[in-house]
Amino acid sequence: MAQLREGLAKSRKALQQQFASVLFDRFDEDLWERIEEALIYADVGVDSTVSIVEALEEQANAGAIKDSAELLAKLREVTANHFCKADTRIDIAHRPAVILMVGVNGTGKTTTIGKIAWHLKELGKEPILIAGDTFRAAAIEQLVEWGRRVGCEVVRHERGGDPGAVVYDGLAAAEARGADVAIIDTAGRLHTQVNLMKELEKVRRVIEKRIPGAPHESLLCIDATTGQNGLIQARMFKEAVELTGVVITKMDGTAKGGIALAVSHELDLPIKLIGTGERLESLQPFDAVGFAAMLFDESLGRR
Amino acid sequence: MVFDSLSDKLQVAFDGLRRQGKLTDKDVERAAREIRLALLEADVNFKVVKEFVEKVKTRALGSEVLESLTPAQQFIKIVNEELTSLMGSASTKLTFSPRPPTVIMMVGLQGSGKTTACGKLANFLLAQGKSPALVAGDVYRPAAIEQLKTLGGQLGVPVYDEGDQADPVDIAKHGVSWAQDKGRDVLIIDTAGRLHIDEKLMEELVRIRQTVKPHNILLVLDAMTGQDAVNVALQFQERVRFDGVILTKMDGDARGGAALSVRAVTGKPVKFASAGEKLDSFEYFHPDRVASRILGMGDVLSLIEKAERTIDEKKAREMEQRLRKATFTFDDFLDQIQQVRKMGSISSLLGMIPGIPSAKLKGLQVDDKAFDKIQAMISSMTPEERRHPDIINGSRRRRIAAGSGTDIHALNQLLTQFKQVQKMMRQLGSGRVPKNPFQMFGNPS
């Protein structure tokens, strides 16, 4: 968390200067267009951008914004308010608490699972990992490697096996060992692959049947570089497994991850975690105000 | 989504404007707004969008509307031409070295699909008669080497690796001489996925490039990438100087606007498109397909072009003669079905018709097999029966049904439909045009 704050403080300062000197010296059509562009550039998408700008314009017209500093504050506030208000914490108040990770290929599901497990260990909890990605070459080995680094058990079957079966066995193992949290990896799949989405629904049913009330968290991994397709992805996964939240990964790059806002706002899903790098500890809680501020740093200066 | 189909929106934007001959200022402005939104929704970088829209506007202003097109179609034509020319005017071919092995180096962000693309490219080269080999240069991601070896095993392509403790620069260097010894003519080097701002790893790529001097460097880019694609491409361009792009995950429903952004800012062509989990879903990039995909609309113009190419003019004149005489026979019917089918599947043709909202098409399952049945039934008729369907009695019906492997019920349906078509054709001959042109082909279901 400290890492994020430090970074944010820096960008905030730079941001204020930019806003004040370069951008918000005039209140005209151009200004609104520039705000729009900043949001579009951050991958917030046309719908959410229009919604934010309209809310801001309303306040400006009502006389609530007098100068550029106020406008900056309002822009951040309005943007932060566009995120879904639901609890952004991960529910681990069960034993075992079951977390299901889903997402399209290459978004960082397996890596995120490694990081969550590491953080749970730090909290003194005992996680168990379940290798539900039986499809991708070496996906099981990758999870086993994370298990080794973190120091926790990984339940696995052979590659090409039935994901439902390994999930069932994994949950049985979690109960037998008295693990605190069971984290289930699944194969990356495009939301357009009907059969694979059906398979995911089945995995969810297996979990529900084995442990009533589970999964307690169904998290969708979205890569921060994802554009507007992220919205469609989230909609389809939400339908298939009743998502409880979203993890935005690879936030350590130059992508703004504005798709998080579109997904959260338009599908009413809380963003729960932010992945920021390759290291085990590079996982942070989500903070709407900080994220909103980050969306605008330097991108405005780059136009 | 803001809109389902750009083509619908443009129809609305040009509503009330009925072939006035020229596109006016106001029309162009409204249409340009729709194009701008469409491109932004497709994740084309906003700066690229701005420039592109300006260009289209300049060309569209005052341009003559072709007689056969509506103003909306005219505008789409201009947009489409600009888009295709921007994306398509460079070669997609790989450079092959006269002295093998030809070295291809793959670079890109984590999760873009590099390792899978390595396997697919190897498979693609195998199909071209090459003998490729792979080098496992990703020593960082857990099990990346395993993944490449598994792919190599599936394809029967050898994989060179030195485990995950060696230096990727050495691995690449040794890999080249290994491939020479083994007599492999193309060598594909997998590298670790990295963020374009990761100095250390970018430096490593530069060293690999300097050491093995690859003949092709390909940037692997996820089709779902958003606005950041420009930063990624520029950084890789500046540091590693790639030659072309492989656009991955094209089997999803992302519009792939990143392809346009990358082309616009780096000038590098997209060479390959990769779709799906199977190793053979990999092909040369078709700019026209992606152009229409980015716009999120059926390609109106290619329908027009296809129709022009396919329907033979002489046949059309003969048909007209028959129409005038209202002697439309089963032979003509069969001929028409075949002409139409030459253009592609019926469902894909429907997608190209402007004015049919894509939402309506979604629920509509056109079964192309139904046309097979109709063709079979007509083929089972004697020439006499085809010319005079009225003579088809009970025993003829049984024979035709048995001969075509269908049943009497289906044949009866066809005969009823044919009578309707004949009636419609007579109306057509007398100058009354039916509203729905697709009634011409009967209702196959």
C-alpha cells in the first residue's frame, strides 16, 4: 500500500501542475474535449467517459466549480464515484474459503494466485492451490512452481484431465487438511468459446456441490492493457460464474487500466486487487480515489 | 455497447438525405462523429483516430455520390478504402535468409501469446515445407520452457533449451549453431514476456538481437489491447526494431483496433493473425477483413464487388429475358442458388447487407445445409420436370424425394415455395419489385 501511495503522491503533484498550467486555464468546449480524451486514452471507454463528463459539466453549470484546482478535485471525485461501491475486500471468513480465478488467456491468473497465496501465508493462513487449468501446456507446472515458492500444497491431476475432477479432489484435500483458503486456477478461455464457458459453469457447480455456499469469491482477472473488449469479457464471465469481483493485473506498465472503471461502473462489480509486477508481494488492495488520480497522471501532458 | 452496427448509425446520420448527389458539410460532420466513436470503441488510439477522421472528412467533402450507392454507403466506401490502404500497403511475407537458418525472434508483453505463437508459426512453416526449430529463451516465467517443449513435441519440431539458469543471450547464440548442425532451415526464438518499460529485460532483447542478428523480429500483440498499444509498439520499435506484428486472440470478439494504431505509429505491417487454441489457426493477415471488423460492420462494398464479380453479365441478360416472359424454371432457380452460393455462405452474405441490423441477424440461424437439400432435390428432377413443375405428380414426387435423399414433405415445401417465386418473378417482370429480395431464394427452413 505504501508503494502505491508514494507513487500517487508524485503523480498527484505533477498532475496538479499540469492541470493548472496546461489544461484548465480556460473553461470552454476544448477543455471538455481534453478531459474526454484523457479518459478515452486511459481505456475508460466512450459510455463511462460521457457519463463522467456529463456529471462534471452538471456541477460546473451549477456553479460548483470555480477554478482549475476545483475542477481537478471534482474530476477525481466524480471519477472515483463511478466505481462500484461494494466491499473491495476478499472474503476469507470461511473454512475453507474458496476462491475461483477466471479470465481470458494471458491475463495473469496463475501469477495472481501465487501472489494471493503468498499474502495469505504472511497473514498466517494456510492456503491450498488447485490446478484446474488442465489444458494449457505446462500450466500445472507453473502453478506447482508458485506453490514451491510460496510453500503451500498444490493439488493436481494429469494434463488433459477433467477440471471438475481435480477441483473436487482439491476441495476434499482442503477440507481434510483443514486449509484456510482453497484457490482454484482455471484454464484461460475466451468468453466467446461457448463450450469452455459451459465447462466453467460446470466447475462452479462442482464447487457448490462439494462445499455449499462456495465459491466465496469468483474473481475475474483483467489485464490492464485490455481495451473495450474487457467489458464484454466481464459481462460474459459474470453470467457464467456470478463474479464477486475483479483483479486488474499488470498495472506496473504504462497502461492506465481504465477498463477497470468501465467494468466496475457498467457491471456493478467491485475491483478487489491490483497486480503490479512479477514479485510475490506485488499485489495491492484497490483504492478508488487513488486509482482515479492515477488515471489522469501524465496522460494529459502527452497529448 | 454504444452501437451495434456502424452501418446502422450511418444510415441514421444520413437519414433524410436521399441521393442528393454530393455529401455536404453537415452530413460529413455527423458521419465523421460516428466513425470517430466506432474507432474509439474498437480501441484505436485516439490520436490515430483524430488524424484518420480528418483525412476521411477531407476526402468525403464534396465527393460525388456514386449512382448505385446511398450517401451512407458512399461514406463507408471512403472510410473502408482509407482503412484498408492504411493497413494493407506493406508486405506480410517473412524474410528468408539465403544461408539457413533464417532466424525469427519473437518479442512482446507477458500474456500476449508469444510461446503459443512460436508453436503456431513453426506449424505454419512446416506446412510450407520448411524444417523449423524452436529455442526456449524465456528463462523467467515458471514452466515457459516446459510449455515450448510440449508444443515442439506435438509438432515434432526440435526444441533447444539450456534450462532456466542460463543467459538468454547465450541460449539464442548456441541455438543458432545447434540449428545449423541439425540442418534446420528456420529457427524461432521465444523470449520472455516483458513490460516495455523494463529496462533490464529490454536491454537483454537488444543483446540477443545484436548477437544473433535475426532476419525477422516479430512483435506479438494481443488483439484485445487498448490505447496503450501505441506505447508498447513505440518502445519495442525504438529498442528492438521489430519488422512486423502477429495479432493474437483473434477468435475473440475484440475489434482489434490496436492493429491500426500500431501500423499508424510505427509503419510496421501486421503479418499474421492468430486465432484459437489449435496450432493450425494461424494465417497471413488480411487487412480488408480487419478493416471491416474494426468498423464493426458488414463489408457493404465487398458485397457489391462480389456480386459484380460473380454474377455473369450474359447470364443476367438471359435471366432478364426469361423474367419478361415469366418462364422462370427450376433450372433458373438452381442457377440462382448456385450464383448466390458462389459468393459465400448465406449467413455471411446476410451480414454484408446494409440496413439489416446486426441484432436481428443474431437470432437468425441460416442453415446453409438447407440449400444443399434444395440443390439435391432439383438435381433429382428430369429436365422436363424442371421446365414444367406442374407435371410433378405423386409417383414423380416419391422418385425425386428418394433420389435426393430427402422426403416428400420437404419436396412439397420446395414446390410451394417455387410457385411463390414464380409468381414474384412475374411481378418483377411486370415492373413490380418485391420488397424483400431474399424471398427470391425461398425460405430454406
